[in-house]
Amino acid sequence: MFGRKKEKPEQKPFQLLVLTTEYIIEGTADADEQFFLPVSDEHWSPIVLRNVQITSVNNEDIPVRKAETFEVHGNTVVALIPLKDASTMAQFESYVYWNEEIKGTFFIGPYLFEGVLMNVGNGRFSRRLRMTGVTIRHASSKSPFREIQSPDVLINTSWFHGREVK
């Protein structure tokens, strides 16, 4: 009753998609994987995935690669797409208070993201922003990339080109 802390449910490894400008990287993330993008120039902070499948989003002639372990690095990461409830991931709370909703179709890297961008507000725009209710398509109809739908996506706004206002 008094002084008891709620026990958090035990976290388990989960599927995670990382979308780059050239690839979709799908693998199993450790249970403690954080809701962040590995785009820092200052720190070595890759996302480590296991049992990975790497698929080209631009060319179906490039064979799918598999790897036991793969480190995702770099500024070409466009989006992080957890295939579980993102609110259970560490650092998710960093984005909860960003509540300026911007609806539309967003041109981010070579993709079209349709959904609600949760912005910081006060005329500011962060390098990493959360989107909700998202449908992702490749901008080119010739791409082998298939549509992805997700309730929560973390995007790298360095790849943000603009949006169609809804």
C-alpha cells in the first residue's frame, strides 16, 4: 500500500525495423533497446540487432542479406519502427510531452509518411520527432518497398523535405 513500487512487466526481445535511405533492416532488438536514433556524430551508439534481414528499398536485383548480428549506424537512418508498444521502450517518455500535432503527408528521405507528427512546439523543430498513426510508402512506384503501418515511429528530421497539408 504505502511505499510499494509497481513492478514493471518483464521485457522481452522484440522485432524492430530500421529504415535507411537504402535499406530496411529488420531484426530482433534486446529488451532494453531505447527509443532513439543512432545519428549522433559525437557518440558511438549503434542499434544492435540479431537475426537480421537487410533488404534494398531501391533495387530488387540486390539480394536480401542475412546476418546473425548487425550494428545500425549513421545519419542515413530515416526512421525507427518498433514492432511492439513503443511506450514500453526506454526514453519513450522523452517524446510524450511533445504535443503540437501536425497532420499531413510528409516527404522524408525517399519515403512518404502519412500520419501525425508530434512536434516540440514553440516554433522549434527537433532533429528527432515521433509520428503516430503512420503509413509509410516509398516515393517511387518502382521501388520493391512495401507499405508499412505503425502506431509509433521515430523519424530523423534531417531527411525532412516538406509536407502536403491535410
